[in-house]
Amino acid sequence: MQYSLADGDRSARTQDGPDVGCPDAGVSRGRVRVRAAVLTGDHAFRVESVPDPAPAPRELVLRVRACGICGSDLKSYSLMPPGAVLGHEFCGEVVAVGSAVAPAWREGQAVAAMPLAACGTCRWCMSDLPAHCERVDLLGLGGTPGAFAEYVRVDAGSAVPLDESLGDAGALVEPLAVGLHAAAAAEIRPGDTVLILGGGSVGASVAVWARRLGAAEVIVSDPVAARREGAARFGATGVHDPSAGPPRSCDVVIECVGAPGMLQAALDAVVTRGRLVVAGVCMVPDAVVPVTAIMKEVQVRFAVYYRRNEFAAAAALLASGGVDPAAFVGGAVGLDRVGTAFERMLSLTTERKILVTPHA
């Protein structure tokens, strides 16, 4: 059953589904109204008063500290239903704990959470791939409200504790996990030459992990000079300007743009018997010439979301200081400026990730 935006409570699931049913009255902070950036019928963002979420027994409520605007938000928000609350790259502070998870979590903890709730028992959940769960509940994608809001309700099983010193940078756990999942899908080996098509947030995250996984060379290809100039901050050893001609062939190509023509460009750039991973979210049909991949015997994989252990690894990397959060972030806005931030990111290809900080 679908989440009702009208009353702020998830509808009851089947008995064997995730425990995201009626709120746990014992830990509710009261049915007050809080603020969120809500999509309107003409796909603008308007700050509105929405119900204050209360956790079900296996849930947490977070006071949102920061939530990143993702490239997939930019591509899909015009397709979302009126009343939707987006935002799936977030961190926050626990302010309410469901009765069944109270021993493991406490109010005041800094956490990041995967933007999903899964059943925990199906073959996908048992394989640590909860995004493919047959009963997965995705947060911030048009149904269950996301974190462009003062408070967000999450599945406690999807949450990881954060170092308190991370602050707003905790919102980078999710995009870093996306990059790790794509890099892992490519089976990067020590000595590999890796080409990353696209130097945005996903491409930058992939570059971070490609170097940590042992790639000898990490080349970022992007038409935007500012992104090429900043690629070294993420571990790139070289850059490529597509206007200068095709890149040299590489052992691994990871496509992080999600635009028509990029899949064929990736097939052209990978070596014979090389590996290609598609992480870019293309929303329209894209034609390719299959014989290119056939004659090269290219291994092609598509990558989406991440494993739970990859999400935790991303949090650990941030806590260790192994990546510079400032390299990813271009600025921050309050809830009332979400629409302006979307317009800016859609019009300026030089823009880095913008964080939404609801309480700033």
C-alpha cells in the first residue's frame, strides 16, 4: 500500500513486509507540524507545513542536518507527483527512537541512513542488496517523504552512526556509497587504467574509490574545464577533454553521465575484453551499435544504489579523513531556496553539489 502524503503515516504493510506500520505512540514527539520543501503541481518547490513524523517500532526520526541535491533529483523531479518531498542524500541527529530499536540507538546520535526500507528476509536482502528487495520502500522518490524537510523518518536497519565532527559532510555518505558500488561492479584490479566519463559528483566519487582499489591510472573525461581542473582532488591521475577527440582505450570504463550517446562512447573507449559499468541515469532511449561490444567481448554491467556494507564503508572513509568533503560541495541553501538551487544546478555545469540545510 502506498504512503499517504495527506496524513504523514505509512500505510500498514503485509505481515512479512518491513516493519514500517503505525507510528509508535510511546516515542512520538507529538503531532505538530514541521516544514518541508514540497513539489507543487507545476513542479516548483514550496515550503509547506507537513505532519511531524513519528517512528514505527523499527524506525528512527532524524532532525535533518543536511541533504544533498543529486543529479537524479535534477533529472526526475519533473516526473514526480505533486506533494512529493524529495531528498535522499542526508545526515541528521536522532530525535525519536522506535521501541524495538531503542537499545541500539539513542537520541542525539549523528547518523546517515540509506534512503530505503527493505524486508530483511528476501534473497536480495540476504545478499546485502536491499535496493532490489521485492517490498523495498524508497525514500525521497515520490512516495515516502525524503529529507528536503526539517525531519525525516528512516528504517533503523538502514542507518549508520557518524563521527560527530563530520557535520554537514555526513550527507556525502550516500553519493560516496554510489561511487563505491560502481567501482566494485567494475572489479577494478591493481594496475588497471580506469576511464570515468563524467566529472560530476558520481564520477568524482568513483575516482576516489578507483584509486583506493589500486588503479594505476584514473582518467576523468568531462567537457567542463572546471571539473577537469578539480579532478585531482578526487584521485584522478589524468583528465580528458571530449572536444579534443576520443579518449585512449582503457581497461575499465565507468559511465557516470546518463545522457544519450554516452553508452556508445563508453563501448568505443573500453579495450578488448575490458569492463564497462553504466552508473549514469539516462531517462530516455539511447541507441548503441552492439557489434562494437560483441567484437571486443566487453563485459557490461549496470550499477544502482549500493550494498549496506558499502554504505558503511563510505561513512568510515569520511570519518578517517581519507577524502576531502569540501571538494564535493559547492554551497548550501535553506528550504526556501531549493527551487533556486535546482535552477542553478540545471543551468550551470560548473556547479558542485549543493546541500539543503533545513535548520540553518
